[in-house]
Amino acid sequence: MAEKKMNPVTRRWEIDGVPVTYRVTWKHVETGKDHVHVKEFDDVDQGYDYYQMMQRDGYCYQVTWDHVPW
């Protein structure tokens, strides 16, 4: 797999020409341990801010942050 590079035209990070998506997953106490919530972002800053917000939420647990397709 190649390095992550900024595409100057789309202004998005890409790996081998594929845009990188930032994924936040979490579980919520009201929906139970078997239901995983997923939200994906094109922008690294928005995704990471959301990840941090979910970590601080008292009703959310097992919050993860991933780079896709990385």
C-alpha cells in the first residue's frame, strides 16, 4: 500500500488514488452491547472532533477511530 497523499484537485487525502475516510464507531447504553453505531467523515478534523466528543459522552463506550481503507 502506498503512502497517504493529498490530492490537490479534490483537497482530500488518498491512498493509491482512493479517498481516505475517517470512521468513528461506538456503542450506546440505550441501544445495547450488540448494536454498533458508525459515522464516517471526509475531513480528518471533523472526524477526530466527533471522536473526541463521543469519548466524553457518558452514554457511549468502546469508541474507536479508524482510517479507511488504511
